[in-house]
Amino acid sequence: MVSLSVAQAEAERMLRAYGDLRLHAVSRIKSTTRSNDAYAWTGAANFNRNYTSNGRNQYTAAGSATLIYDPRRNLTSDGVSTYTHQLYPVLHGRGCD
């Protein structure tokens, strides 16, 4: 656990680096304002697609993609990529078909 003084020091460092920084009472960042968009993420995209689900609360289709699951209910294919999982439900790898 990080001590409050360390968290406050980190918040002050970020304040100097990023400008206008708003904190919650426990020194957690609530919001920040930046004047430089050089490192801003612009990868967001809007999609409007239909989803179909089954009785196991899994999506079986997302738009035109058909989703396939293994017996342990892990996603194994989305029609474009295949996914492999380790013994426990942890994603192990992704490959493209």
C-alpha cells in the first residue's frame, strides 16, 4: 500500500507535469485538463451493430461476426481471429485466421 505522503508527492509531480489536476480527498485523480494533444488517444470508433446472446450469457453473434466458445465457455473464435486459453480461464494467445 502506498503511503499518503508518497501519493501526494506523486500527485504534485503530475500537477507540475500536466497542469490542471483535480484530486479526490484520498489523493486519487478525479480529472485532469491538458492543453497539449500530442499524446491524446484518437482510436475511438462508433459502431451500431446487433448482438445475439445465448442462455449462458455469451454473445453468439456481434454484427456479422459469429462467436464460438469452447466447453469451458472461453471465446475461441470471432470469425477473424482465434483465441487460445491456458488451463485457467486466462487468455494465452491470439492468432489471425
